[in-house]
Amino acid sequence: MRLATSSGFCGWALLCAAAFCFAMPGLAAAFDKPVLANVTAEARKQPMRFTWTACGSHCRGWISAVGIVTAETPKAFDDFTAGRDVTGVTVVLDSSGGSVNDAIALGRRWRELGLRTTVGTSAVVKTTNGDRAAVLPEAYCESMCVFMLLSGKARYVPDGAHVRVHQIWMGDRADDARAASYSADDLMIVERDIGRLAKYTFDMGGTGDLLHLALSIPPWESLHELSPAELHSTNLVTTDRVADVLPDSGTMDAPVASLVAKPVQDRFPASVANTAATGTVVSRPTKTAEAVPTGGVAAVAPPPHNQ
């Protein structure tokens, strides 16, 4: 996880029931090749979007959250859930992170609603019994996404998912952090947002290990991928049972889908926003640190300016 301009911080026995399945390698014979539903590398470049996946009478359904957290994301979630009772449902995350303060606000909202969290991509799989809604584990939760994962009342991470952390940084200087200049105000913003993040982490039940791991990885190094042991020591994972985040999904003796390989996730700064109407990528002004997962690769950086 790594700091960018101060408003943004950016096997698995997945079971499949009659209405829902998690993917697991090695059992390809059970299903035809799954077809990913509206989850592409392009979608992860855009501001976070929420979609509802219905899975029939035997499953309540879940929310897919794909993309980068921006200043508009908390309101977008409230608009999405208006008139719908989502108390206790599961959010399936596939995100590169984004705005620190907005991700914290969204995470607190999710905790108020008692939401569960996991990492994956929603898909439709073709089975011998027809199409099924499914969640595939080969997905990414990076930077501030990791702290949104932490907001879940119950939290499950499949073996095929990638959970990665690094420092937050000034977003407009994340490409060449060592060569950039920083003012006293810049340092104040970063320190302030680290404090906010620390309080949030402990409020959500995370441990100091999570902050230590994240804040130890500078922007010029590759993101640190949490091991299974680290997922537990940081309290990012509260359960090893998928049924605890999708309690209506069935039993372990249900058929399991084959895993569909996905390309490595593109990485973009959390301050990059994309207008839905034109598809044009634009830079958003920001006042807080962003978690921008570049993994040591230069990323598109917005010009510095205050809001």
C-alpha cells in the first residue's frame, strides 16, 4: 500500500450450490468454461461501481464492488442501496484501492450495515443444469481495498485471491517519490491520514501487524502480498469457511466450478477517475493521501493541486 495525494488510500474450497459457486482449480469437468460477467481489466481502471448479483430463491445475492475509490464512491454506494435492504449481505471486492478518507468512510458505512466481505469477481458459469451466478477467486484487493475488506463483519479470502499492501503517498509524486519535493503541508496531510487510518484499523478489529506491513513498503518497491499466515495475524480473515460470508450458498458436497485464469491486474493511481458518459480518463483533485499500487512501475499521476 502506498501514499498518494492525501484523499485516497488505495486449495480455496469455494463451494457452489444450486444458486452460487466459488471456483476451485482441478475440477474443470464439472462445468463448462465460466464467462466473466462485466468484470474486466478495464472496469478496474474506472471509479468503483456496485452491481447486485441475484442467485435465485436459495441465495440472497451479493454486491460486487469493482474499481477505484474516489470522492464520489460513498455517495454512489448510498445511491445504489437506496430502497434495498442490504443489511448483512456480502460485498465481493476487486479493487486497486483509492482515496484514503473516502475508503475509510465507505468502510465505516459497511460496518454499520453489518456487511460481510470477500475478494473475487462475479461471473456466470454454464453448468449441466444451466447458467449459475458465481464468484471466482482470481481477483485483486490492493491498497485501501485491504482496509475496506477489513470492514466486513465476517471476512473470507480465498486461496486464489491477491491481497496486497504498501504505503500511502502523495499521489502526484508517487511515480518518482525519491526525487520529488515535499512541503510541510504535504507531510502534515500524510501524517494526519496515517492517524486516521490507524484509528480506523483498530476500530474495525485489525491489528498493528497490518499497519506495520503496509507502512513498511515504500512506493518504489513492489507491493507486499499477504501470506495466509499474515491474513490471519492482521485479522483480515475471520473465517476459513466460505459459508460464513455466503451462508445460503449450499454445502461442500455441491459441484465446484473450474477456475478461469485472468490477466494480471492493470494498476492505476487512485486519483484517476473515468466519466461514465465519455469513457475519458480525467484527474480528480484530492487533498488526502491515496494508496496507489504501482508495484514499482510508473503510473499515471495527476497534477498536484488543492481542492
